[in-house]
Amino acid sequence: MIPVAKRPTKPTPERRAPDANAGRSAESPKRQVSGTAAGEVGIGLIGTKFMGRAHANAWSQAGRFFDLPKRIRMRCVAGRNPIETKAFADRWGIAAATVDWRTLLEDPAIGLIDVLTPNHLHAEMSIAAIEAGKHVACEKPLAGTLEDAKAMAKAARAAAKRGVKTFVWFNYRRCPAVAFARQIVEEGRLGRIYHVRASYLQDWGKASTPLLWRFQADQAGSGAHGDLNAHIIDMARFITGDEVTEVVGSIEQTFIKERALVTGGGGEIAGKGATTKRKTGTSTVDDAVLFLARFAGGAVASFEATRLATGNQNRNQIEINGEKGSIKFDFERMNELLWWDDTLPSALRGWSRIMCTNGGDHPYASAYWPAAHLIGYEHAFVSMAADIALALGGKKPVVALPDFDDALQTQAVLEAAIRSARERRPVAVRELV
Ligand SMILES: NC(=O)c1ccc[n+]([C@@H]2O[C@H](COP(=O)([O-])OP(=O)(O)OC[C@H]3O[C@@H](n4cnc5c(N)ncnc54)[C@H](O)[C@@H]3O)[C@@H](O)[C@H]2O)c1
């Protein structure tokens, strides 16, 4: 039998209201932070698939690679299928498993709830956790809709007064090359920034990919846009230290309008292993969104996200051009940062390929392996878990951690791009937040 953390039989106000607004009522208990005492941060995870694996690995590895003020312990995981959830807990060394995520709210050993579910569930789960006095780390995008994101940021702001902290998993900030790009900009090595050119290109959204939750607006909010543009908007804001003020124009395109209905399985991002019906359903999200924007500091920017860039599997790239130099990052070569130093004599100018793996020189590099012993996708999550534990232990994270308020800015840019595409007009971000 699945070992489930005990929960009281008396229903809480959240349990009596199982709709999307559950946990937001004025009667909800506003509890003090629990589960981070005695040198330990107890983690409760919700979600067991793609991000479930990435995060369970991160929480279990962080204390092995970083010196942390508190020990991290995964106390319970919540999923939907009891057998799969128990197997997940066994595989990752998690003490308990449950199919009722609200159990985590009642567990005094849990100090942080990690929300790894489809986007439409982020608000309900995060707000209930915040109100139960738990810190929350939520996957990106902050929510499926701007309205949900605003409610989450509002709840987080109110709970911050009681010591509750929130975090959003914009993991690409923690690729050493991206964190190093931020340092280069901060040190003024690019000078005035003219252009930000960001694109996140994938190609798994082919016609053969079934109608997963990622293609349903009521669950995902949007398609490639919220999934991929969210990452590059955050990266652009993070590296430049500047804010997008206006989306000038935008295109939203759905190429594949009908997809096979899913009957079961489909844990992989492209629905690999899913069983499907002959019958199809309508995709209600974009396959691609491209937009132009302006930053407060005067830079102009282009953003492009698509799941149909055939041949580009996970090409998350950003290029920034400044008066004194430029940088380029491509996640498919994630250990490297390209740098053009325009202050050099013209005969010496050229793109330098910097391997961002030197301990002591490059962010996070000293936590892992000797120079040029490369790291991979999972390390940015491990580094983020470590930064969260540092922040909860009163220490400075290696790189700034986005909270719900910070992620709300990214969400507002996403919304501005969608409105701009649908209303065919420029949209100022301040109209929205
Ligand atoms: N940071 C990144 O790079 C990155 C990458 C992929 C996904 N994500 C984000 O992570 C989130 C999850 O994506 P995923 O790829 O892991 O999705 P997935 O479909 O692989 O997994 C979703 C999980 O949520 C669980 N779930 C759904 N409803 C639930 C409920 N009511 N109670 C408990 N569990 C429930 C499912 O059982 C499953 O385990 C999304 O918000 C997505 O945007 C982020």
C-alpha cells in the first residue's frame, strides 16, 4: 500500500473548495513558516514526470555538491497514479507518496512545496501552500494566465511578511555561461546595449505529436509562447538587468490545428509512450510566437519561440550586442559563451569561445568538476536547488533567484505579446501590471 502522510479528517477551508480559487478565500488560515527548522529543509514535491525527475535529482544532489546551511530532505511526493507515485518515491529515496497533494500542506516536516504540475494548477497549489505557511518553488511559466499569476504574486507578497519565500524555476539563469554573461554586462564590458536577439527553437511539436496538455489552452495557457518565450524573456531580463517596457508587434501561429486524442501514458515531452485514439481534438494553443519589443534602457529586442523549427531540438539562444562588445549563448553548447570584445585592436577582434567551467572564475563551476569537464541539463536544476537552500538558510544565492513578483513581470511580457498579436497593436507592459 502506498505510505501516505497522515492528514486530519476535518476538512480545511481549501479542501471544501476544490475549484481554481481554492485557498484564496479570506477565511484561509495564514500560517507561519514550518518545516525549515532544525537544520533541515523538508521538501514536498507535486508532480512526478519530466520536471519531477529533474527536481528530485536536484534536491538529492544539491547538498552533495554545495556546502549548504541546511540539509535538504525530500519528505513526500504527490502524483495522480498511486503505483507510479510510489515507484517514483522509491526510486528517488522519498519517504512517502500520496495521490492527494493537499496532504503536503498538513505535514509539519515539509517546509517547501515544489510545484511541478501543468500550468493551470500552479495558482491553486502555490496559493494553498503559501497560505499553509510553506515556502513555494513553482515551475515556469508562473501560471497559464496573467490573472492567475497576479493572484500568486499577491498571495506571495502578503505571505512574505510572515517569512514565506517564493521561487520560480527559471533554470537557464543557472547555466554557468548565462550567469557569466550577466557578470560581463554588470561589469560594463558590453557598454550600452543596442540589441537583444533571443529565440528558443524546438521541433517536437510535429503533426504526429498527440494532444497533450501542452496543446490545450485551459491547461497550458499558451503553447510554445509560455513554454519557451517565458525562458528567454527571463534570460534577457536577467542578463541585461533591464525590463521590457513595450511589445511593438507580434505574430501568433497555430500550424497544426488537430491532434490525436490521448488515452493514456505519454510521460515524455513529445508524448512518446502515449496511447492515442483515431479521433482527433483541436489544439487551442500557438505552435509559434514571434515578437519585437523595447527595453527601458533603450535596447530593441526580438523574441521567437516555436516547436516546429525542424532540426532545432532544444536551441535556446540569446545574443546581445552592445557598444563595446557582444555575447552569444546557445543551450545546445551550454558550457560555452561566445564573446566579441570590440575594445581590442581591430586586428585582434573576433569571437572568443569561453569554456565557462573554471572553478573560481565562472559561476557554479567550483561546485562541480575540473576545467572543461562538462556539465549538462540537470546541473542548472541542482544549482537552483542549492541556491534555494542557501536563501532559506539566510545566505546569498550564487545568482539572483526569481520570486513570484519577478516572474509576474515575465508573465506580463508574455501577455503583452499575445494581446499585440490578437489586437494588432503595440502593447505597453505597464497596461497589464
Ligand atoms: N524549467 C524547465 O525547463 C521546464 C521544462 C519542462 C517543463 N517545465 C514546467 O514544469 C511543469 C510540469 O511540466 P512537465 O514537463 O513535468 O509535465 P509532465 O506532464 O511531464 O508532468 C506533470 C506532472 O503533474 C502531475 N499532476 C497533474 N495533475 C496533478 C494533480 N492534480 N495532483 C498531483 N499531480 C498532478 C502529473 O501526474 C505529472 O506527474 C510545467 O509548468 C512546465 O511548464 C519546466
